[in-house]
Amino acid sequence: MSVLIPTMGALHKGHQALIKRARILSKEVVVSIFVNPLQFENSADAANYPRTPERDIELATLAGATEIWMPDYDEIYPGEIKKLHAVAIGDVFEGASRPGHFDGVVTVVNRLFEIVKPEIAIFGEKDFQQLQVIRAMKSAVEIIGVSTVREFDGLALSSRNVRLSENGRASANVIYRAMAAARLAPTVAIAQEIINTTISTDSGFKCDYAAIVDENDFSLATDSTNHKRAIIAGWIDGVRLIDNMRMGA
């Protein structure tokens, strides 16, 4: 049985957690590294994405990867691109802010599945909307999500964090603080107010959206929603950061 962990490189401890989970399930763990241009809104953002191939190989190997696959563009997209479209979950929040992003995600994930033919694929919950979009693809591949790995102060590990200035790094903690403060609020309205108030305390964070949603369909949560999740996205130092947290005990 093979397990695939699709990545865009710039690996960190979060990716290593995915690899370690994969090794529990299988002796064959493939880590793909491919910066997919279809999921970026512009070519400059794709060009600026951090690339650390030698360190990626080291970190993946240490975590237990048995194969590290770094395909080139033509290997993933030979000839005309057959672009897929994400389900409706991909049209809101992150999808609304980044038109076409999730279409690019499902297109590349489908190609990776076609080439590698894994039984299982593992993704991080840090990109929770992406995880749900991929689950909705209804492929034969079993999709497993792994909890977000965080820094000492709660900041979700992300390849983009390296682009933050010292002040920006300090500001980034407001995302986690807002969600953690709201997690046990008695109502959705109170939780939303706590999140909004906490975010407003740090002028370094330019919020795009901050909402509490139903995990299953990303509709706005109500007090009767069984599985509520806070989702937050915005910019610090021009770097886009996203995070999420399950609400409730």
C-alpha cells in the first residue's frame, strides 16, 4: 500500500508530521514536491514561493519518506491542460478571495493521483477548506487529514512564514489568539465577536475574512451546527496567512 503526501516544497515540521503519520500506515511513502502554477492568482506569487529542494530532501528523508518526487511542469501537464472545477465549497471564503485557486488544486491533485496511484493521500488541516474540497472530489483515494502543527505561541507552521519580518511575525500570533479565545464561547455570536475584537487589537494584520462555519459545507454556523470551525485569513507584510480551529470543547 502506498501513501502520497502532495506538497509544494519549503518543507517544515508540519510536513514531517504528515510523513510520520504516513509511515504508521505504510512502508511506502511518496512525497511529491511541485509548485503548481494553476493555484496562484498571478505568476509573480508563484515565482516568489520559497524553494528549498536540498533541505526538503533532508527533512522528508529524516521523517521517513521512501520516495521524494520532484516532477517538472511537462510531467504534470503534458500537452493541453485538462482543468477540473472544484465543488461549491471552493467558491466561498478562500475560493472567493482567490478565484480559480481551488480549480488549480483539484486539477493538480487529480494528476498526482493519476500518476502515483496511491491508496491513501495525506493533507494538513491547516488548509482546512482545501482538505474539504479534495475530499469532495470523491476519488478512489482515501483522504486523511492531520492536525495543524504550531509554533510555541500557536502560529500555524507555514512555508510562507519565512517571509514575515520580525514585527510581522509578532503580529501573526493574533490569528491563533483570536480563535483560542473564542473556542469555548457559549454562542456563535459571542465567539464571532471575540474573534473580531481580538483581531482588531493588532493593526499589523489586514483581515480578509474571519468567520465560524459548518465544517461540512462551509455555510455560516449557527448554535445548532454540530461541527463548527473558525476560519481566518489575511495579510501581514504582504504575506497571506490562513488558519482555522474547531470550536467547542
